[in-house]
Amino acid sequence: MKYLAKHFVLSALICTFAFIMPRYADVILPLPLQGTFTYALPPDCEVVPQVGCRVIVPFGSRKFYTAIVMRLHDETPPYPTKLVSEVLDASPAVLPAQLSLWQWISDYYLCSMGDVFKAAIPAALKPKCETKKGARSKGQGAGGLSGQEAFSCPPALAPCPLSDVQQQAMEGIVSQWQTHDVCLLHGVTSSGKTEIYIHLMKKAIEEGKQVLFMLPEIVLTTQLTERLRRVFGNRMGVYHSKYSDKVRAELYQKMLSEEPYDIVVGVRSSIFLPFQRLGLLIIDEEHETSFKQQDPAPRYHARNVALVMARQAGAKALLGSATPCLESYHNALVGKYGLVTLKTRYAGLSLPDIEIVDVQEMRRKKLMGSGLFSPQLLAHIRKALEQRQQVILFQNRRGYAPVLECRECGWTPRCEKCDVSLTVHRGLRQMVCHYCGKAYDIPTVCPNCGGRDLSSKGYGTERIEEQLQAILPEARIARMDLDTTRSRQNYEQILHDFEGGNTDILIGTQMVTKGLDFDRVSLVGILSADSMLAQPDFRSYERAFQLMEQVAGRAGRKESVGHVVLQTRDASNAIVRQVLAHDYEGMYAEQAEERELFRYPPFCRVIFIYLKHRDEAVAESLATDFSVLLRQVFGERVLGPDTPPVSRIQRLHIRKLILKMELTAPMSAVRERLLALQSQILQMPGYHSAQVYYDVD
Ligand SMILES: [Zn+2]
Ligand SMILES: [Zn+2]
């Protein structure tokens, strides 16, 4: 209500202002350019734009773009201006609250407003014509779309009642919200968090508020949306990146309308939707790395942006996870967030038993055969199948084998464009670069020595499936990884088959670790903990713990204690021991100590600076020169330059610098300094064609 009133006053002000008809509009374009661009408004303009309205403007010699009005004024710029070609909206398509969130994203993640605009608005709402104005398609403006999803749904039901433990947790959350804006719900796997969310959402919409319920893409399954739909019916919209652009544009329009959805269930990009009275934000599986956008810019973390959005709207926020990310747990321990812990699984389930198998020892005893299956794991699989139970096997690597090697000279195929070895995919009969996607034929003869003995080393999910099928020919085995789930239908089909008992064993990458609930999974196998622990990243141990704890949580859903077999070469590793004991707090304490010692988040802010150039020598000298400039301003906070493990992608050589900033340093000031230094370095001879970009946290 407060917001609406504020919005009304603001609109009224703008209307009064517009009545006088401003002469100029500063706009942002959907391009990676810094700053705004000034255009003159035609004096005979039929529709008077407001801040946040879309306009069509010419740019360059022949291009036209949809732009967003940021400011209206009468200050004649000291250079000739072009005219706005057309005003698309009479009322804002981007609300003032959204614009201020965009500004925050642009400041914090060191990208331009244009980058944010590009990511934030569905393409159907950005009609653009790059050549001639006449060819531009019209009629995509506001009000042209109904926004109603075309399906009928059953009348809404009252949600399932909460158990005593769930009820207590819910009351705990509500009481934490009296003193904190954000509350972290740390609930073990299968503790029934979703039911608590449903009750909180119901309460919020009864109070006339809007709810944003965010989930990682892969967890947003049909099963879950149907379950929510049964409770909330037509008052809920779903925003998924696999939906068509048209559907997403409709939902965006609906949210702007006078009857917006009360609840949006959405993925990362739902932070860009226009909420008019957001009162509750829930982020489930908040530790998930898929909330972070990697490429292209804006390289934002949706959890962090959503929390800023909630704060700006005066909404309460709830983060939920069985394995919270270190940053969130830290914030809860220091009192910045409220904390509610749910230690018992729903309906009296126990946490699964974990058995560690030392693969090194099995190899010494010659018990591993030729493969990746220890005798213990195979015995448990056979037992599960005899008892008509199901099995999930987890390997964090897709494809057939990560490396092909010539046994005579040691030659290994690498991508022509990137500095990485190629992954063999048997099913495709090709080798694929997992960085750029380029596919190559599998050689039959070594191009280096002419030898014919080329062998696959290591295990991807495809090879595991092949080996296991050979050992257990009767078993019905399915595989779930990026290669088998190209479309949403494939993904849903694999889940459907497994849920319906048509599959005995599901082999998969991290996809199988996500919050899937199955009733008959008695055994989970983690085939190799080692590859996860060996990642060169300060978050790799935390991440390995999360993956293993999450996948272990898939075992033993109803009436039976689940069993987990964890295979590793390093049984004494701290993370392996912590998974064994389900000891999140122990993992946190140890990792937090290291992060504090070596100055990593959550104890400071880390900004990775990437420099790219076609010529390796230029990339190298650019990195050195830039580091000198940066050190003049930021001193010891600058580390590097160094060469990242994958130092060439898509023919561009990469160098990396690290900037570690105190948490108290204002990001807008840091950004200003960085951009000034960046333009200084790019003006130096030889560097103008280099690319510089930033990745924060
Ligand atoms: Zn060879
Ligand atoms: Zn490549």
C-alpha cells in the first residue's frame, strides 16, 4: 500500500511535469554501453512518455532500438540530438523500483545498465530493427497481451496441515522476522520445507501481499508446480527460462496489469519481474550455484539481487537449504539474518547411513576389476534390485571419458580454440569441447605417431552406464545429464519413468542431487568424491560437501533407512569425514576459518578481472600493465596476474587479476575507479581490441 501511494505520487509528479512536455529524454539502450543517451522528443508527440516507458530510437547510421526512458528534462545538450522515433507506452513498462534495482546490479556487478536491460526484459517487449525502421514489427506494446495462461485448473484446496516440528519452525521464522528482514531456514534433506513455504505464502497473500518463490531451474519441475497449483490455482504464475519468450512476455505484462499474480514461482531471471506489492521472498535451495549467472553480463547472483529487491520493497525474505552457502550461514551466525534450524526429517525418517570405500585400497587388492565399481557398491546395488528398491549413482562428469590417450606416445586430443582436452562422447561418436561446444571426429589412428592403440581414460556418466549395463544386463538403467535432458520433455520423462518404477538405476551428474523426492530409493552411490575435491576454486570443498550431502539425502525416503556408498581415494579428507557425520556445522567452522585466514568471501569481496585478447603476448603484457595501474590505486588488494587453468577459450587468450575489497568499501566508488582505469589502459597503444570484464564474488 505504502508503495502504491509512493508510486502514485511519483506518477502524478511525472504527469504534471509531462503536461508541460519536456524536450529531451535520456534513455538506456539494450547494448553493453555505459551511461545514458539523450534524444529530443518530437513536439507533436501523441503519447507523452514517463520515466520507465519504452521508446524507439535511432542509433548509429541505420539502426533502431527499443530504449527505456531514464530521465525527462529541458537541458539542451551541447551536441546535436536525434529525435525519438516513437513512444511505445503511456505508462511505465519498467517500474521505478525496478530501475533502482537495475542501477544496483549495474554498480555491484560492474556492468552497464544496458547489459541489465538486455537481460531483464523479454525480447518480445523489445521490438528492434537493426536496418530499416519500416520493417519493425508493431503491436507488441503494452496492453496488447492478455497475460492469462491458457489452461484450466482445479479449484484451489487448503494446504496439508503441518506437523508439530514444522509448525514450530514456521512460528520460529515469523518471530525471527520481527527483528530481521531475512531468515535462514537450515533444514536437513526431507524435513518438509516446501510445506512450510506453502503456509507462509498463503498467509502473505491473505494479507494482500505478493510473493516471489525462487528455485533453481532444475528443481522447478512439473510435479512441484502442480502441487503448488493445487493450493494456489490461478493466483500463481510460473516463470521458467525454458518457456517461450512470448509466454514470458505475457507474464511480465500480467505483472504490470491491475490484476497481477499474487505468487510467482520462478527461476533466477524472475528477479526482473515488476512486482507492485512484494511482501514475501522465498529462495529455496539457496546454496545452488545456478542462481549465479556466469555469461554474458550481467554476471549477477540472483539470491543477492533478490534480497536487495526485498529490502527495497520492505518485504520479508526466507532462504532455505539443507546445506546453506557459507555466506548465508555466516550472516545468520553474526546476527545479520535470523536462523531457524530443522534437524528432523519429515515423518520420522532417519538420515542415511554412509559407508566410505577406499578405492585406492580396493585397487591394491585388485578388487576394482577394470572399472569404477567397488565390490561393496556392487553388492549393495544387487541387494537393492532384489528387494525391488531403486538406486541413484552420482558422477560429476558427463560424456564417456574425459580423456582419450595414445598408449604409444601419450598424445591427447585438445580443442583447437580452447586450451582444454576433449571429452569423448560414444553415443554421438564424437569428441566434444565442453567449453565452446565444438565437436570433432574420434580418430582411429594417432595423428602424432600413427599408433593404433588409443584408449579412454577416466569415467563419465555415459561410460558408467555402459559398464554397469554389462555387469547387470537385467537392470533397467537410465542416465540424467546435460546430454540426455536437452529438452524439458526429456528431463520430465526421465523423472517420470524413475518415479513410476520403470527404471531401476538412475545414473547422473549433479542434476540428480537436486531436491527430487522418490519413495523407493534405498541406495545412493557417489562414484568418485575426488574429482569434486580437486577443483581449483576456493569454494570447491564447500561445493563438494553440498553435492554429496544433497545426493545422499535422496536415499531412504519412506519407512526405511537409506544407505550411501561413497567411493574415494582419499578417505581421510576432512570433507569426506564431515559428509559421513552429516556435520554441516563442522564443515562450516573449518571452511570459514580458512576463508578468513586467506581473505575470501564472506570475509571480503572478491572481484575477478578477466582480460582477453587473440594474441597471447598482448594478453600477457596487458595483464601486467593493468596490474601496475590497479596497484597504484588499490595497493595490496590486487593479486596476479595469473593464467587461469583454462587459459584459452574460443581462440581468445585469458589472463586473470583478483581484487580483494573490504566489505565496507562502497561498490559504486570501486566501480568508478575500475572503469576509469579500464578506459585508461584500453587507450594505450595495442590494447584497444582487448576485452575486459568483471565477475564479482
Ligand atoms: Zn601416438
Ligand atoms: Zn573449445
